[in-house]
Amino acid sequence: MKAQLELLQSLLDFAEKDLKLVVDGHYRKYADVHRPFAVWNVEAAPEFSLEPRAGWYPLVGRLEYRATFRIHRADLCKPLAAEGYDVYTAAWEAYSTLGWFKDPGP
């Protein structure tokens, strides 16, 4: 964990100093959520299609995935599979609000 956090610090420094990106305090805090992943995304598409199923969510609008912070992502997958969708889940160790909200900083 220490090595990963040190690498992150180096990457942030590089992004800010060499690439002149606005780092703005992002990814400066660590929180142990006591599980292997921070979030799971569930994506679905009709069988034999590459067109993702989208949903409409308050505040953020149209998204082509659904995120859950609970391990019980099967609750999201089973109804979609029953409707004939191909379903894929991906686990992520970190997440972003994609610019909708300011990420926690210092």
C-alpha cells in the first residue's frame, strides 16, 4: 500500500509539473472502505448488440452504466439478464463523479 501511495504521489507531481495539468488536490486522501473495491459498475446491452442500455438518473441524467457500492450487484444483474440483456460487471478500486461534483480534496 505504501508503494502504491508513493507511486500515486509521483504521478500527481508529474501531471502537475511536467504536463501542466490542474491536479487541484485530487487523490490526496485515502480511505479504507474495508472491501476489495470502492464501486462496481453494471453495464448491459441487448443480445448480439454493442449498443449499451442507458438509464436516466436524477441529478446526473443519462448514463450507460449503473454503479453500486454494495457487493450485492447481482440484484442489478438478474433483472437485466431476465429481460434478455447481456450483462457485464466491472469492479473499480477508485471512482470519479466525472466532473459532476468536486472530488474530495485536502
